[in-house]
Amino acid sequence: MSEHGQTEVESPDRGAFRVEVRSFLEAHAEPLAEVDPWTVSGFPDDAEAEAYFSRGRAWQATLADHGWAGITWPTEYGGRGGDAWMGRVFAEEAARFGSHSGFVSATIAMLGPTLLALGSEVQKQRFIPPLLRADEAWCQLFSEPGAGSDLAGLATRAVPDGDSFVVDGQKVWSSCAQFCDWGFLLARTDPDAPKHQGISFFLMDMSTPGVEVRPLVQANGSTHFNEVFLTGVRIPAEQLVGDLHGGWGPARMVLANEAAFIGRGGGSTAHRLVELARMFRRQDDPVIRQGLADAFIREQIIRLLGRRIRAALRHDGPPVVDPALTKVFAADLKARNGQLATAISGAAGVAGPDPVGQWVQAELINRFTISIGGGTTEVQKNNLAERWLGLPREPWPDKGLPWRDVPRS
């Protein structure tokens, strides 16, 4: 479909490419299984979680082995070197099948473009091919107990020592760190500089002595998130990405890619809410019907925003919207959907132990995963206001102060 709702006529080249994609998927991908609509994501059993993670890595390796990983990435780093429209066609066809790369696709989307833009040639040759193939799985080591929304206030230190940096500190909310081989890390290298100017961006082997990963148990019993403690961890100097003390630039690039990835969303929740209304005989309630219409409309807005962003990329044009906008919309929609699900089901849904009740409870609780993960909604709104709307910055009392003089809790 075009931006105006009209059916696009594919060129012969695109049609032939679509046939090629479909042929590969039919030969190698799992069929799209019939999924219980009330299944809740998350694995309280650690073995199941690790198995799910490993299946995603295995599919990513299959993509790479057949030339379908990094479709638009340079061939010299393991990509296909194709045009942006090829990635869109592949995603459309892949949605008809059950195989997917799971968690590793998120970190590939975050780290890959950053390395392509800012990594040295040696770093690109060393790290991008195994990243694309998921031979090496990565986790993000940014947030800290005292530096979440104000990430630039982070306190983890990296001190130069010969041809290495010695790192001490703590990270938190690191997804799947217990399963990952490498991490991309932000650490403070100049405490006498203002907080945004004294940070560096490192690539760290998670098997390095002094790295301790402690899983965090969530409300549903799963351990998706982790604390990571760093004690005397030595990182070779050649694993510094970009300039020393210049890590805020690559960090912002990672965060922008993360916001865009989260903002893409998943499958439709609106149709489940409609079914929920039928189950509880609320489909004729005018307030509930208005909520259902609102949920559907907001899903379409997110989908169309994503389409506009991809269309600009296909034509190498300037960005039409900040990808953070899709994340803000997705976070708001997630919260609204949780509220609507509980309004439909009432106490039976909130307290029920059956699969439907558990789904309602998950929708209510998981509203925070999108609004906090990848940069809080409040921070994203500030960024949009200042960078895209040109509104005045919020008061910044510590601007220009050396980091060591900034008050911290």
C-alpha cells in the first residue's frame, strides 16, 4: 500500500526479489504456528528462557549463512549491500513465518549502525560479522542505580593503565546479560569534565575477570533483567569506540536506534481487546467501544509513522520524524491498553488465575517496560521538544560543572 492507501504496483526487480525471499523462508523458516492469543511472554523457568534466546541466535545464523542478515549493510562486514526497500520486503514476507531472531535482533539494531558509523576499520572487521551472525551476542551496559533517566550522570569509572582501562562500577537493567558474550559499556573517563563530556564508549568481553552478572527476579518470576558488577575489569584500549571522553555521541546513536526498535511495536493488541470485550459482554458499552476504537486508531498511527520513517530511508531523504516519537506513542498506547483491559474485565481479570486473567494482569504490569526501557517517556518528550520543536531547554543547573562537583544521591 502507498502512503495514500492506494495499492502499489511492484517493479519487476522488487517482485523477483520478493519471490527470492519467499523461496528462502519456505525452505528454512518455521511455519507460523497457531498461537494462543492469551499467551503471556516471559519465562519464569531459566532453562526455557535460555533455550528461547538460543533459538533466536540460531535463526540469525541461518539468515547470515544464506545472505539475509544485514540486508542493507556493507558486504565487506557480512551484509548484503542491498537497498533499504529490500529490508522492508523481507520483513513483510518474514511476518508470515514463525522464525525470528528474538533478543539479538534488538542489540544488532542498536550496536551495528553505531559501529558502522563510528568504529575503526579494525573494529568493524572484528566485531560486525560475528554480531550479524549472532556468534557473539551483546548486551547493553548503560543504566546505573543512580543514573537512569539522567544517564550522563553515570559513575562507573574507567581509568587508563598502560594499554588498557581498568573499570569499576555497577550497571543495572541489562537485558539478557546472563546469556551474552559481549557488552557495550559507558564509563566515566574524565571526572573533571562536565558530565556529558567525560564519558567513553567501550566494547567489553563479558567473560573478563571481575564481571559478575546477577539476575533480577521480576513480578512474573522471569529474570530478563540483570545487575552487572564490574570490579577491576581490564578492557584493552583498542576496544574504545570513537574518541576518548567522546562516548556521549555513540551513546545517543545507540539510544536513538533503541527507541526506534521499541517504537516499532509487535503484533496488534486491539483485536485481543475486542475479543476480551466479547468474552465479558462489554462490546455494547459505549465507553468500552470508544476505548476499543481509540486503541485501533493509535495502533494505526504508530504503523503509519513507522512507514513514513522507512519511506524516507528508502529514498535517502531526511528523517521525517524523530524515531523517539514512535516510542512515545507506543509507551502511551501500552498504558492505555492495560487500563482498558482492566476496565473490561474488572476484578475477574485483575485477580483471575486463568490464562485470560494472567494476560490482563500482564498488560497492566508491563505498561512500564516500554515507558522506562530505552529511555523514559519523560526524557524522550524533552528530547522531542528541544530537538524537533525548538522549545527552550529545561533548566540545567549543573551545566558546565565538573562531574565530580555535581550533587548525587
